[in-house]
Amino acid sequence: MENEAKLAAGAAVSLGIATAALVVLPYVQVRDVEPPAQLKPYTEAQQRGRQVYIANGCVYCHSQQPRDRNLAPDAERGWGRPSVPADYSYDRPHLLGTMRTGPDLLNIGARQPSADWHLGHLYQPRAYVGESNMPAYPFLFVQRDRARDDDRVVSLPPGAAPAGKVVVATREALDLVEYLLSLDRTYPILPTASAATE
């Protein structure tokens, strides 16, 4: 009975230390972080686009957290400055990601500000980036014999468009592109007062 009590006490102490280190301490550090003035809340279209991003598993292959120069060559890759907690003020849930099968997307709206490029890339990635292993998302588009007045026709490189058809973006594709274009965290981040005094 004595060993079971020691085991239970040891497990409780270990769980308490882990909870304090992984939950409580980070919460205390970032609970009062204010969003930067340049960071705007997502629009309705961007929120819908985030849902399309989540539903299609984009977070499984793309991170949204450029790392410090000491941890990875993300700045040399052109992915922007290291991310800070304030960059995610309006993100619920956070889509940090852990895999980098594809490039980091936190600043894709600044690196690639063309909606036409994003639409074409979603329809046929290898027509834009030859070595890409990203899957195509043709179900986010419809093919028509001719475009209607209110259609957003996707301009595709030669050979990528279906013969005799036009490719039209659906609302989901347009919302996803709105979300991707909103990923622009290139505004400057000033050091916190505590970091400046150290």
C-alpha cells in the first residue's frame, strides 16, 4: 500500500509540474499580448476560407510559424521575420502546423499577392511550381463550356486548362484565396519592454 501511495504522489507531482510548465506558464506569458495595430481581424470571407483551409488539411503540410535564425533558415527561404504571439491574436484555432512538406504560409499573402496565381496554383500546382508535391484541388472549381457574367474564370498556363472548357472558381476557392492573401505578417514588431531592458 505504501508503494502505491508513493507512485500516486509521484505521478501527481509530475503531472503538476508538466501542467505548470506547458500550460500555466505560457498562458501567463502571453495572456496580455495585444494585437498589433496593423493586424486586422479576419473578414467573413477570410473566416470561411480558414474553414476550407482546415477542412482540406492544408495545416498538415504547411506551417504558419517562421522560426528564428538560430533555429532554422526560414529568413533565408524568404518566409519573413520570426513569428511572435501577437501574430496569432485573431486565430481560433491556431494553425501553427508542425510539418513542412510545403513552405511556411504565415506571409504567403506578402510573398505571393496575386489572387490569380493562388487560384491557378490550387487548381494545378505543378503548372506553377514544377517540383511541387501539393495535390491539386479541382473540386474547388467547376468546368464550363463558357463563362457566365458573374464567374471568376481562372487563367491557367498553356496545357493546364481542360480543352474547350473554362475553369471557374467556386465560392470555397475564392474564400480560401482571400484567407491566404490575408496571411501577411510583414509589419514590424517592436521588442517588449521587458526584452528591451534585459
